[in-house]
Amino acid sequence: MEEDGNNVQSSTNDSNIPSIKKQKKRNVLTDSTSPPFKIDEEDFENIQEILRLKISDDELLSYAVCDVATIEPYSGQYRVTELKLRDYGDTERSWYTKPHLPNSLCNVNTLTKIEILYGTQIETLFSEDDDADYPKVIPNLRILQLESMPRLRCLPSNLGSFTKLQQLKLRGLSINALPNSLSSLGESLEAMVITDCETLRNLPDGFGQLYNLQHLRTCGTPIQHLPANFGNLTGLQELEMEFQHLTQLPPGFNNLSNLHTLRTGLDKFNFPVPHLPNLAYLATSVYNIHQFAQTPTVTEVEMYCHCDNATQASILDLAFSHLSTWSNLETLEIRFEGHPFEYTLPKGLLTGFTKLNNLILSCGKRQALGVYIDELPYLLRLKDLKLSGCVLKSTKPLAHPVTLLNLTSINLSKMEGGMELLSTIRALCLKSISLNDCSTMDDVMFGNLCTSWFPHLKKLQSVRVKRCSIANIRPDHFQHLGETNVCSIDLKDNPIFHGSEVPPRVAYHLCLNSARRLFLSGKRRIIAKGLWAFIFEKAVEATRGLAYNNKEQWSQSQAIYGLLKEFAITEIYG
């Protein structure tokens, strides 16, 4: 290794060095740096230099990179705290071919995080050979994240010796069991995520000794048995688990007194509902709402509806009748998935949620959910309204505007109908409107909103209308916005911007009368035809002629800057 070291030392004044210094400013050395170094397993302990080390393929591969890096000339200037190894997901293209990480990692005392993604050739974290020089423990490791490592059959048996480990994240592994020594991490381990580990069936018997564990997620992992001492996890605050794989709940499940968030998955919860005195957030299937309806502490509900055509109406009616018992709800989110259907929320359902702050309703493709807009005023505290794939309706003809006193944000996407009812909403505090992928939002409807709705929204600041059917905009659409606080207009991806020219006068009104922050199109050439053509024209008038030399070009740029300042435009995105 001396020869390599000398070669590296001789490269200290190489032209590549500034790039490393530049990386040092960001406290990270990645494969984008042109490195005058060679990676070698035996010298890995010499990396005391970089705060974050990211290893992947591409450029480093040309340096015969296999494991890790050593940068002798900069020894003592850096510290390694993070190691991120990212390989190809395709085994045939994999560049990291060794079956384990270098044992010399254990000598890097500053290392606090290891993240490995697509380690398709790794079978075990460290070599199983006895090696007195390396204790096979990274003493200060706090985060261990392993993803998409199909050959990894087991975790280190001495995992419990990583006494400062706080987060353990496992995804897409082929492990059959967790090491029994895991129970020794009771003081340090705070979060455990085990997702898509399809061969893992049980948690170790000593799992309940992780009394400091706060977050546990096992989605995609078919856990069939929970240890009897699972109820000893009194510090657990968030639990996400697919309960349909369990045969029974452990007797001490009611002891999870600090559990705040419970996610039960998409299937039925086939057990008596435990008494959880501090449960506030519930995410569950429509099938389980009637069971949890007797939990008065719940203030946030996320309900998944995945029903077939034959049973969906009766199941939804039953679920919504029980949902109304939660009068203290602050957040209600309902997601519909699965077969095509049409359904309308029961009349009077929304009127009982007087404390609701956030309402989120979304549907998948070929689905439509009817929502009565004239029931929204009963939601006296409603601040955020998000609807996707819904149809706006009213229980009766609207003789008066729909007043929402505290609403600050409206986000509508993929709406199936009823958009004309938007203009009936009066929201004195509304600041943001977002309309995305609404095919019924055409020229006429958008013009009506601009002239008859936006001017009534005195606190409106942001308007986003993206991927709709607006093919033509007129100057008078925006002339009333000068009386509002609108400072951002986003009209990206509408038909008018696909090969059409934005009329200069329209750009003038967008600039002068409304937008300080203006979004028009992702295509710069169209911007040049519209807004920039207008600004350039004004700049030419200011400089009294076209500019060809550098001095005149500088004068022209100053004129454009002055024009932007005059129009109060601070940002233009093209």
C-alpha cells in the first residue's frame, strides 16, 4: 500500500484537488468528485476525513473502486460520519461484488450512519471469520438502513452490541428472524421499520424489552406472532402493522398507554378493540370503523375504502353512520380505491364535524364521490379542503353564497363535475387555490372565476391552474386582480401553452396588475413569444434601439431590470 500512498501524496497539487476542497465545503464527498485516490479495504480505517461518504458506481468504477476510500494527504482534516452505498438493482450490472462490508468499518469511531441500497451481492454485513483487529461493532452507529438486499439472510448476531443504535430500517431483505440480542438495545432504539421482508414471521421473544421504542412499522411483512411481553413497550407512540396475519393479540396490548397513532392496514381487524387511552390518529379500513367508533380520544381518521361493487354501498353507509359519532374530529381523510363506482356522502354527514380543520377526500380512476358543498359552512373551523375525483353538489338550489369563515386553502384535482359551484364560495381568509387536472375547467369557466370569484377573495395570494382545458385567456380575465393580494399565478401545462403564442397584452396584465411571481410555461421559446417578447419590446423602447455591443447590451439588461422592478415582479419561472 506504500506505493499507492506515495502516488496519492504526489497528487496533492493535482488539478483535481480543488474539486475535493469544494466538496469539503458541503461536508460530503460523492462519486461526482474526481478523486486522486484509490479505494482499498485495508486502508478504510484511515478515512478520518469526510463528514459524509457516498459510494456508487459510474466514475468511481473507473478507479477500480470496490469497497471504500482513503485520502492520505488530507488525514486529520475530515471525519467520516455517514456511509451511503448505492449499487444497481440488477444483479448482472452490480459493481459491489463482495459478500460483506469491510471489517475495517468497525475502526471508524466517528461513523454514525450506514445506508445501503441495492446491495444485491451482500450476504452478511461483516465477515464471519475471527479477526482480533476488528471487533465487528461500530460503537457510535445511530442509524442503520438496509434496503433491497435479497441475499442478506441474517443480521449480525451481536447487533445488541451497537449500544447507540437509534434507528433500524430494513426493507426488502430475506431475513427469517431478528437476532435475540436486539433486546439489549432497550435504552437506545427509538424507531424500527421492517417493510417488505416477506420471509420474516415472528419478532424475538425479548422484543418487549425495547422499552424506549417509539415508532414501529411492519407493513408488507407478514408478522404472525407477537411476543407475550409486547405490552411492555410502554413508550410506543406509533404502530403500523397488518393485523390480518396475526392469530391473536398479546394479552398486554392494552398496556400501550402512550400509543398515539395506529395504522391497521387495508383488511379487517379481527380482534376486540383494545383500550388505548391516548389514541388520537387512526388509519384503518372502512370495514373496521364500527369497531373503533367507541374510542372517544380519536381526533384524526384516515379511512381506506376498497370495496367491490356488490357490497360497497351498504358497507359505506354503515361506516359513515359510525363515523359521525366522532364529533371531536379535527382531520378526516377518506381514500377510495378499487372498482369503478359512484357514491355520494350521506346528507348531513359533514354537518356534525364542527371541529374539523382538514377535510381530504380522494378517489381513484373511474370513481366519483359526491360532496354537498352547502354542508361545508357547518365546518366552522375548516382551514384546508382537498378533493380529488369528486363531484360538487348541493342539497338544494343555492340562494346565497357558501360562506367558509376560516378556510385558507382549496386544492381540487381530477374533479368530475360541479366546478361551476366554486364561485359560490365566499372565504374571507382564503390564501391559496389549486386546480389540477380538471378537464371541465375551460376558458369560459376560468374566465368566470377570474371576473366573478377571485375579486371577492381579498386575501388570495396564490392561484394555480395546471393541466386543465384553458385554451385562451383574455386581458380582462386579470384586470380585477390588481385589487387583490395575488402574488403568484401558475398556468402551466394548459393547451394555450402548447405551441401557441401568449398575447403580449395578456402578459402585460399578468405582470402589471397581478403577479409578482409568475409561472407561464416550461418551454422557454413560448415564454420568449409572450412575456419575454413584451419585456424585450419595452426594453428596446427604453434603450432607443437594438443593442449589439457589450456596453449597449449591459444598458439593455439594466432597462429590463428596471422594467421588472416597475412591475414588481420578483421571480419569473420558465
